[in-house]
Amino acid sequence: MNPDIIKERQNATFDVEKLTYVLDGGLEKTKRRREIESMVFSDPDFEEEDPNFLSRSERYDQAVRKSAQMILKLREYGIADPEEIYCYKTMVQGNHHEAMGLHFVMFLPTLYSQCDPQQSKKWLPLAKSFQAVGTYAQTEMGHGTHLRGLETTATYDPATQEFVLNSPTISSIKWWPGGLGKTSNHAIVLAQLYTQGNCHGLHAFIVPIRDMSTHVPLPGIVVGDIGPKFGFNEVDNGFLKLENVRIPRENMLMKYAKVEPDGTYVKPPSAKLTYGTMVFIRSLIVGESARALSKSCTIAIRYSSVRHQSEIRPGEPEPQILDYQTQQYKLFPLLATAYAFSFVGQYMKETYHRISGDINDGDFSELPELHALSAGLKAFTTWTTNSGIEVCRMSCGGHGYSRSSALPDIYVEFTPTCTYEGENTVMMLQTARHLVKSYRQAKAGQQLSGIVSYLNEAKQHRVQPQPVAARPTVVDINDLASLVEVYKQRAAILVELAAKSIQQEIQNRKSQEDAWNNSSIDLVRASDAHCHYVVVKLFTDKLGEIGDIAIHSVLSTLALLYALHGITTNSGDFLQAGLLNVPQVHQVSVRIKELLSQLRPNAVALVDAFDHHDKKLNSVLGRYDGNVYEHMFEWARRSPLNATEVHESFHKYLKPLRSKL
Amino acid sequence: MNPDIIKERQNATFDVEKLTYVLDGGLEKTKRRREIESMVFSDPDFEEEDPNFLSRSERYDQAVRKSAQMILKLREYGIADPEEIYCYKTMVQGNHHEAMGLHFVMFLPTLYSQCDPQQSKKWLPLAKSFQAVGTYAQTEMGHGTHLRGLETTATYDPATQEFVLNSPTISSIKWWPGGLGKTSNHAIVLAQLYTQGNCHGLHAFIVPIRDMSTHVPLPGIVVGDIGPKFGFNEVDNGFLKLENVRIPRENMLMKYAKVEPDGTYVKPPSAKLTYGTMVFIRSLIVGESARALSKSCTIAIRYSSVRHQSEIRPGEPEPQILDYQTQQYKLFPLLATAYAFSFVGQYMKETYHRISGDINDGDFSELPELHALSAGLKAFTTWTTNSGIEVCRMSCGGHGYSRSSALPDIYVEFTPTCTYEGENTVMMLQTARHLVKSYRQAKAGQQLSGIVSYLNEAKQHRVQPQPVAARPTVVDINDLASLVEVYKQRAAILVELAAKSIQQEIQNRKSQEDAWNNSSIDLVRASDAHCHYVVVKLFTDKLGEIGDIAIHSVLSTLALLYALHGITTNSGDFLQAGLLNVPQVHQVSVRIKELLSQLRPNAVALVDAFDHHDKKLNSVLGRYDGNVYEHMFEWARRSPLNATEVHESFHKYLKPLRSKL
């Protein structure tokens, strides 16, 4: 164990283990998580070569092997609870992804939810025994977030009682679905349904794409891998071009909508259920943000405690880089953010579970708010985490750029969350739509409930924000409740500003739609402020649940840092709205420096509490024992370029070059 | 040609070709650049496979082949002017790097500048004929920016008249030098010189590391590749462990310092010359920032003009995504930044050339200012570009994540500039040191000249910034000269604030050094404001040189957008300092929206003017003809995973899995 990191742990003012229970949701959960972890990490069947040393094809190969292995192990251990499966999968994957992810996350759940009884009887056994390995083919080369724009067609032919599927243009080729390129032999294809000369919009069809025994693509199917990406190199995201592919009528998923044998179309009763799945997945992503950011902070903070560089006082030994104020200013606000997002993730999961009971009982009343919240928080947390990972990486100097640090992997595997399951700007605008609607309802005298209820108070605000010094400010910058209030008012003012911008545009003879587009910068800003308020509020609320005094104290410091840091980085908003005055903003900067010093002795303990196993982090910089350099050397020596002393290029190019000069 | 992109070009209000001349520095320069480009792009010897389809070893192999090829071609065409070589190399490299880069950039120049006459006679012919292929080994595993901390030792043994080189610890292993792992047979090693029992600090030694004919590592040399990285996978960044390696006394570079045969150490006369090289390289990096950002903008803006998605007005066809205000708000400020940095790059190059004449004449008077400016601007431009590339990538939706977009490559090859040649935070603090020193001189009554001369006016400012509404503001937000003034005053106030923070800390009984560290957040902020001012000023100055009315008009709009966008993102600073009042900040937001609309018709023409050849961009999204989808499909089909219809993993894992369930 590195002596620096031992000393860091001795300096901690709280019990790390107890904080881990808080993060996991209780002692029992921590225990079970560790049991599952040790099943994976002590299992020789999951030992592997660092994917960074492999070619793309080898990486894919290793990922398929691990997925197959995992399926067997889950059965063997009898792990069936979805949360435990999720935990097991996370351990197996490490910093990478799984080749068969979409079979579990989309193919099976869609069969469960959209098959009629007869279809269930046929397809579920095939899918559960992996005779049918499937994916979900929605996105096309030319169409993503906007589903109505999808071009793939499924035309019903009553003569043969078949659907004929086609990709009528290049831009209609299915593009991106995970596991589509090489792994799957079936795909659930989203296509515009045509029957009896009419288009009935998007419907889902089970399309066999490869022969179930030879795995060779079927006639009319042009399928393959879409090529290397920034990350996700374990996954064969694929393309699928359909050329007059015929499937039986029964392959349309018919739980809701139907096509009768003669071609008569039968409408679905309601569409609200699919709504719930999106909310669920976006809520999960909030948790993923917390995980990615806490991993990155663990690596950067542990490394900063063992790395010595430059000098603060001449003649003295080089200090730990964690002693530099600039390093603390990079990392501690992100550490606070990782904690904030962990608690927000917990809240979203609990709320979803609470509400999904209501949904099953047919009560959708809370869904719109949760839908809006999950969209905005998905965008807010992934954007913050995305840039935060890179700050952590660059705070490690050159070594952060080495794949041995794991930070490049964490980044490239995380960054797609900003785009998938709803592009972030679109998500922010969805939340804004809910906020503006709520604002108008409040203005019309309706009493709002839930998180947006603060818009009830909006009537008191002025359109034109007041001069900064004019408003009396009673904010105590050391009091979290007071800061929550300030964030709330900022959100209220920015929602009002966006709504007024739309109004202004309409007064300038713009259509409703153009007015919306011409106000979208303000709308995104309003959503962002709303989400920021929610995060500060949930972090503060969480403190009320913490009984342990030492833990309560350190988490309060983190929450305060989170809130005050958000104020300095957005100080213009708070000044413009007259919520803080100039001396207060200056005090905030001074206070932040004090908080950094205050957190310094607990920094390593705070990342230890995330309890990321060394095998999960897979980072030479982030090792629990702090023995960075020897393991970096050992890792480098395993680099494939070191397999031979002399690379063949010397004989091929360098030696001949000399004779030509 | 895609019809959308044709229409975009028809809408332009200026002559694209003429703007290209402005960016290149004149018609003649554009002509010559294109000549060199066509030499490379029409040369079948440089045709290559997309490196993204290759394994690491194949990538390295291809890079060595191209480097060897390039050396022959440069001789063949008689290209010897350093700027033309730089241009040629840039074309050959594309979005990647060169295996033998350090031989040209560091090994040869160091031999030229630090060999005594006898050494020159021996080493230059060897290096120029590539008998000796070399690199520059400075950074160690445990030591980067802080050179005095390097641990490698070179101990003189008068008995044999040799130096004995050692890596005494693991952290002293040389780590990161490009070309060290496999390519080079020599390295210039920086080591602590010991002779007659005394340490004389860092000196440079020529160390043979591989046998010149067999390329096998020499005794006592442990050398290899440091393993895969985020990017730079063409380059064999290497490690070097020295175990009692003996080299003759004559292998110490002796132009300045010397060791006599008996071990007597002779001091160098002055160290100021090496100072100049750093300034030069950092100035070059400013130009690299402009290039990387302009490439990214070219890709994102062209793609946004052919990509259609969602709807603004219901029932109408999907609009070009460039019509969304949020998309314009992401991309146009970055476009303006790319122009700003191009002109700053020009200025830095010109200034360096102007001053280096003085330096050769022994006049170092302007060097400290240029040194401080190049450090800060290197950090300012690389940080901005680094996050800007990612904004461009994510603005392309999912396809930005594909390697076919080239944006991942541009990012990973660019991001090390934030760390190498001086870590950015350290750079910002170097600039801050100059600013605080200048501020103190000004306060002491000394009249400053050059860019920092605005600190002469600092006396008028107050320590405590005034309440926002109190100061009379006469800023015209549409007048660039007025905005330059506002940026200047912001910089002055933030420099003063940082200086006062140091003073305050010292009054609280902190040592000078701790006071500095405890003020470093403020110091970085001051440097940032200073650089921001310089960029706004240089962009504005440049407009004065533009004669063409149409070009002057569009560049003025860009400059205004750059300046106003910087105000909104830092509005707290301007409000806090009382430089703008609340209604003005609100007006700035409104004005920015107008500027976005105003730039919209010229967006594609403005990126066309950067004149990045399709082969240089190597991006399916950024193609000049806008034919994105067909080429994406074609590219994907060449992916190595598509070489076989059925991947072997099916037979190895998936099929067997079924029988086990």
C-alpha cells in the first residue's frame, strides 16, 4: 500500500463503510452487491485480456464469449431478480459493453409487452432459449429521435397473408441497433404499416434476418456491422436493408393494433404504456451518470493523492498534486456532483417504482411530471457527467490519456448517453414544454402540484428582471434551505422569461411554432435551471435522512459546495434576477475556497465510499493501493507492440529508406 | 452534389475564394498550399486504408511506411522550406500523426542548436541520412511539467571518460516520448549531471538505444511501447529504462555547458535561447487549435445543412437541422471562434518571426511578454477547442459517434495539446505571474508597454467591485471597439482581484507561496480574462485589414457574435464589475439570436472558406458534395467485421450455448 494513500485514509473524519451503505440503500444491499461482485471477480471464466490490447474482431469475440458465459452463470446461480441481473451484468462488463445487450433490454421486453397470447407461446420460448437472438431495429440512417419520419415500409398482401418489408431509400436503412450486425438472427423492425391502400403509421414486426441454424443472412436481407465507433467496440451495431422481405401476417406484434387476414386494420386502444418504458430507461441513465462520474472521480482523486509534482514552497519536496487549489477546484465540485447524482438516481428509481404501481392501476396522473423530469434530468446529468469525465481525465496529466487509466474508456462508453434514448437538447425542450404549459396553467389561476408547484408563485415576478442592487436579498449563503429557495426562484424567473419570449415572438406575428423555435435557447436555459433546482433540492432533502453525525457533516459540506459552485458558474443568472447581490457573489467565491480546504482531508475517503472494486475500475491510476507506477510499467509491457523486440516495419521501410537517400 | 448544399452556397453574400486568401495570408499562399495538397492527394503512394479499420500494429506499420515515403518525396520535389514541409506533412498525416514526428521536430533541431562543431560534424549527417533515427526523452513516468524533478542520472566516470546513465527508480523511467518505443535507435536523454561529486542539474545526452544495423536494443537498455492511448495510435510513444548504460564523454551535448575530460564542469553562458523554442511551439499550437476547430465546424455545419429531422411546423417537410435555433447556438459561436483563433494564430506567427530577429540580435526585451502570451493563449485556445470539437460531434447526433464522421479522430488527436508543451493550468498560472508582476509594476508607478499596458489604468479600479447598477455604463453592444474596451476592463479588474487576494492571504500570515496557491483559482480566472480580451482585440484589429466590403461585413458579424457570446457565458463577471447593467445583458441575449439568423445563410460558405480538402477531412459527414448517406453505407461495408458473413464467435459460443440451456 502506498504510504500517501494510507495517510489519506487515516485523516478521514467519518466511517467510510457506513457511507457506502447510504449510497447502496442499506447494509443488506451492500452485502448482496459484494456477494454478486465476488461471484464475478473470483470466477476464472470471466478472466480476460484488456480489450485495449485486442483488435475490433477479437474484442467482439471476447464480448460474445462473456455474454454466453454470463447467461449460463445466471441460470447456474439462480439469479433472476432484474436488479441483481443488472448488477451482475455491470460487473461482467467492466468499462465496456455487452454484445447481447439488446436481446435482454429490448427484444425480450418487447415480446413480453406486445405479443398477443399466441405470439407469446411461439416466441418467448425461442427467445429465452437463445434459438432466436434478437434486437430492436428502430433508428434509420436518416431518422433518429423523430419517429414519425421513419421510412421503412411494411405493406400487407392479403393474397398471401404476408407483409412485404422494404427499405425504399438509402436513408431508410436501419442503422445503429446493437447486436444487429453479426449477433442477432431476428430483429423487431419498426415500419410504416400499409394495408388496403392506407398508411397507419409505425408498427413493430418480428423479422427473421439470419438462418437459425447456419446464421447466414436470409434472402432479401442485407445486414452487417456499421463499422468502428468512438467506443462500443464490443458491440456490432448494425445496418439492415430490406429488399421485398416477406413475413407471415402473424409476425406483426398484435397485442394492441391488429391487421385482420383480409387486411382490415384494427386500432390500438391507447398508447400510454410505452411512455412508461422510456421514463424507466431515462431514470436508469441518471444512475449511470452517477456511476460514471464517481468512477472518474475515484481514479482522479486517488491518483492526485499519490502523484507528486512541482513545488508550492521552494526547497520542500514535491507536494501531492491534490494540495494544489486549482486541482481541488477541478475535482471536488465534481465529487460533490457525483454524490448529488447518486441521490437523484435513487430518487428517480424510487419514484418510478412508486408511480408504476399507479400506472398498473390505470392512474396516469403523475406520469406527465415524471416524464418531463426524467427527460430533463437525463440531459442535465449526462451533459454534466460527460464534460466532468474529461475534466477528471485531464486532471491526471499525460497518464490520463493512456488507456491504462481507464478514463478514455469510461468517456467513450458514456458519451452516447447524451444522444441515445432521446437527444439531450430535444429532451431539454420536452421538459421546457411541460414547464411552459404549467406556467400558463398557473397564470390562468390553476393550482399546480408536484415539483412545478413553485410556478404558482410566478405571478409575483416581473418580466424584466430587476437591477441587481434593487431587490432586497435575505439569502444566507451557508444555509442550504436558503440556497434551494434561490435556485427555485432562478428557475421560476427563467421559465417566465422563456414564456414571455414566446409571447413576444407571437406578438411579432410569428406562428406558434416559429415562436417556439425562436425561443428555444431560452427554453433550454429554463429547463436547465429547473433541473439544477431539483438536484440541489434532492441533495438537501437527502441530508434529512442521514442519522450519523460525521457523515451528515461531510455530506452537508459536499451539498453546500455543489450549490455554491453552481452559483459561481451561473452567477450572471443570479445577479440578473436580483437573487444575489455583488458582495454575496464575491462571498460565494471565498466560501468555496474554504470548502475545498475543508474537504481535502476527506477526499480519498469520499471516493472510497463509492466502493468501486479495482477489477471494475480497471485503472492503474485509480488502484485502491495507490501503487500506480509499477503497475503502469507492468501493463505497458503487455502491449502487443512489445510482442517482438524489432517491429517488422523496420525491415520493410526504415532500412530500405537509408539506401535510397 | 446534394441539392440542399447547392442552395446553401447560392445564398452566400460574399466571395468564398477571397475569404480563403485572407485566411491563408494571400492569394499566392493559397495557390502554393493547393499545389502541395495536390502533390499529396494525387499521389498513389499515399493511398491508404482508413486507420480505423486496422489493428494498432497495422496502424503503426502504415504510418512508418508513409513517413518513409514522405521523406523520399520531399527530397524528390526539393521541398525544403520549413513552412512548406509543415504543410506537406499535415496533408500526409490527415487526422492522425506521424511515426517519425519527433525525429524532425525535436531530435534534429536539438542537434542543430546544441551540438558543438565537432558533434555537428558527426551527428548531423547520421541524422539526415536516417542512419540515426532519434527522439527526445525528457518526460519520466513520475515527472512532467516540473523539469527540476526529473530523476534520471548521468554520472561522469573520469577513469573511462564515459557517462554512466541510470534510471534509479520506477518513476524515473522515461515515459511518453514519441517514436521511442520501436522506431528510434537514438534518444537525446535529459538527465541530472553528476561529476566530481556534485549535481549540476539537467543536461542533454545522445544515447544510442538500438543497434544501428539490427535495430535490437543495446545492453542495459530496456525499451518498448507504453501501450494503447486515447489517440496517437500511429505513434510508438515509448518507455526507456537505463541500467548502467555507458556513453562516451563526447555524447553530452556541449555547445553551451561542458564536462572536461578530468570531470571539471563548465557552466553555460545563458539559458534564454531555449525559451524561444517553447514560445515558437506554443504559438504553433494556437494555429493547431484553429485548424482542429475549423475542421470540426466544417463537418458539423455541412452535415447540419443536409440532415433533415423532426418538424418545426406541423405538416411541413422535416427542416434542415441547421434551421433550429439551438443548433445554430451550438455551432455559430464555435464558427466565430474558429475564425478568431485563425487570426490569433496568424498574429502569433508573425509576432514570433518579428521578435526572433531581435532575439538573434541579442534583444530579449519583448520575449517575456510573448512568452506569457503564448503560454496563456495556448491554454485558452486548446481548452476552448477541446470542448468545441465535442460540441460539434454531439451536434451531429448518433452519426458523430461513428468513426466515419472523423470527429472522434479529430478529438483524440487534438486533446493532448491541453497537456503537452506545458499543462494548461500551469500555463495559465505562468501568464498570471506575468500579469501580477506587471500589475505591481504599474502600481509602483512604472509605465507598462505592450499588451499589458492596460494595467496602467488599474489604479482607478476599486478592490471591491461596485454594485452593478451604480456604475454609469456607456457600452454600445453593437460596437466592437466598445466591446474590446469592456473586455479589457474586465481583465484589469480580475487581475487586480487576484493580486488583492494574494495580498489578503499574506496579511493572514500566509507565506508568499501559500498565498499564491490559495489565490490560484483567481489567478487562472484573471489569465483567462486577459486571453479572452486579447482574442477579441486581435479579431477586431484584423477587420481593419479587410478591404472587401462583403467579407468585411460577414467577418464583423462573426466578431460581434464572438464578443457577445463571451459576454453571455461570463455575464456574472461583467455584471459584478459593473461593466454592463442588467438590461444590457438581456439585450446581448436578444442580439445574439439576431446574429444567428443573420449568419444562417452564410454558414456553409463560411466553412467552405477554410478550404479543408475532402481527403484531409476524411469525414463522410463533412463531404463537400453533401452526399452523406451513400458514402456512410459504402464506408460501413468496408468494416473488417463485414469481411465474413458469419463471425466465428457464432460457432464458438452462440451455437454451443443453445445446447447447454
